Amino acid sequence: MIPRPPSVALRPFPLFRGLEARPADGHLSLMALHQADIRTKKLDLGVGVYRDETGATPVFRAAREAERSLLENQDSKGYLGLAGDEEFIERLKPIVFGKLARSRLLIGVQTPGGTGGLRLAAELIADAKADAQVWIGAPGWPNHWPIMAAAGLKTMTFDYFDRAEQTVRYDKMMSALSFARAGDVVVLQGCCHNPTGADLRPAEWTALADLMAERGLVPLFDMAHQGFGTGLEDDAQGLRIVCNRVGEALVAYSCDKNFGLYRERTGALFALGGTQAAAATVRSNLLALARASWSMPPAHGAAIVRTVLASEALIRDWEAELAVMRHRVAEIRTALALGAPRFAPLAGQRGLFSLLQLQPEHVVDLRERQGIYLTEAGRINVAGLTEKTIDRFKRAVAIYFRAADRAQQQPILLSQTGRR
């Protein structure tokens, strides 16, 4: 018989008492609400994944073929090393950077998704220049600010988008950045600028690149939708304009959307150094930071991408399927704009997302009354719509648009009648 230990008075638990409950993530909570909704005609326009006309998020044909090849030919599950799959990095470089991919000043490491790339970049910035300010355009992804804050960095916010006009506030953006200091970092969205759908034009990218080069600012691109705008080459134009003009740059890249590898969390962080020695130093620091975070990244997603990009046939099939997705999104945008002036600007935007001028109470009302789910900020994933649901969605949202128009007109009418 095992003797029982002597009774000991329980001491107060000293560690977790210092914690306070945090609010749930808004996007993840929205997913849970949608899943729990039993209505058959519910619409999920919140989650940021591509969906086809049936509502499915497909696995790319090229990705399936790559997985078959890996199953047959992969001979090891050994560690990748701190930098991850280096062939994946090298084959991805020309897709992202074009001719700049051949530069010895450009280095890259694999990361767990684009978010892992952003966090690694934040840690690198904090180590390199602890007093650097990180400038972030609003509206933006809600994780940008906390990622930078978690690394101890100070963030500055500038106006990027006018929701009422559905246009980029380019002049305000340039004016704000004229106050940035040398060594400050500017978070820039690549193509299909999330969450607004509104991109800078080539001439504006050029002027921004000139301003950043003149003031010694460092771009940190968040690139997650290459290929969903007008094509792989065109979608990289803004990034390449800036990277070819400035001395240093960082690019957090995600393969989740354009390879359909959402749950594989496949990404990379690229860095452009001013000299070869600087690039080598940056690489050594990235590897040390990765070691202290995830050590070595997961292999499977990167192996899929590397296998696709190593085959001309799979590249062609990947690009063809990406084109089908791109065209479907463009067609939905055109259908939204048809006969609906308040939706008209969406036809000129690109990518999965647009940001509507809706109030939080409108979003709640749409969800509770009609089973239409979108984020509290009014962001919609247009790929969540189909030919059968577009008109229903337009009618539902038009109620709030008409109410907003009446509210804007009311002060004018009162003034015209002489009443106060």
C-alpha cells in the first residue's frame, strides 16, 4: 500500500492571479457565431478566405499534385533548419521581386504564415533601432498594431482610406509621412490592399518611393494577395517600385491565399540590405530571432509551394486556377456595382475585401435579422457572395445606405425652411 503524503495546507497560487481576462478576437468570435447559426440562408462575408460559387474553399489542383509527389518521393521528416526550406525561398523570390530577386542584397527566411513574418520583422526592427516609429495606415489589419506593440515599438497611425468616398487618402498619407524620421518604418499593404480593396496607382507608388528614399524611411510590406488583383506581375508592381528605390526594405509574404494554403501557415520574411555585409548581418539576426521564437518552421506548406514552382506544368495550372478565382471576384464586384450607385466604387477596387460605410449597429442588425455576417468595421469578403445572393445582400445593405443619405440631407432641409 502506498503511503499517503502528509496533508499540506494549500498555498495561494502566485502566478496567474496577475492576469486579467482579455476580450475575444472579433474575427474569430464572428466565425463561431456563424457556425452556431442554424439558418439555411445565412451568409458569411467575414472570414478572409476565397470561396467559389458553391461556397467551398477549394484546394488548388497544383497543390494536390504537389502533395501526391511529396507523398511518393519525400524521404525524410527531418528538421529543415532555422531558415526553413531554402529552395522555397529562392523559388518564391522572382515571383515577388522580379529582376531584383537576383540581387545579393536580398535575403529571406521561411516563417509560419505572413503573420509570423510580421512578428519576426517587428523583433528585428526593435533590435536594430528601438526608438524607430512604425507608421501604419488606417484602416488596416487589427493585428498590425499589437504585433508592433508586443515587440516594444511605438506606432503612429496615418489616414489611408476614406470610407464615404471609397478612395485612398493619398494626400493625407503623404502629408503624415513627411513628418516621419529617418529610420522609421512604414507598414504598406501590397496588392489588393486589405481591408479596403483600394490600391495606390503606379504614379503614387513612385512618388511614395521617392519620399521614403528622401527621408530614409524603411518599408515593411504585408503581401498576402498577389495574383488576386490583375495578375502576378502587375500585382507586384507597387512593391517593386518601392524596393528598387529605397536602400532597405522588409517584406512579410503569405502563400495562404494565392496557393490556398490557409491552414498550412506558409510564409516568408524577405529583407533588402543596403550592402552585402548588411544583408548577411540581417540574416544572422533573423535566424537568432527565429530560434528564440519557433526555432524551425513547419515543412509541409513550403514543400508544396516549392514543388509547384519547380514544375513548369504545375506553375501553368496554378496560374490558370488563380486567374479563375481573380475573374470570379471581379465579376462579383461588377454585379455589386450594377444599378447601385453606393456600390459603384467597389467595381474599381481589387481583391477579396471592401470596407462599406456601415455603423456597428447596422452590422449587428444584418447579422441578427438576416443572418448576414460581416466584421464590425463593415468589411466584407466579396468572394462570400454568389450569383444567387448578390441581390439579397444589396437590398439588405441599401436600407442603411438610404438612412445615411437621409441623415446627411436633413440639416440642409431644415436650413432651407428657416427652422433650427
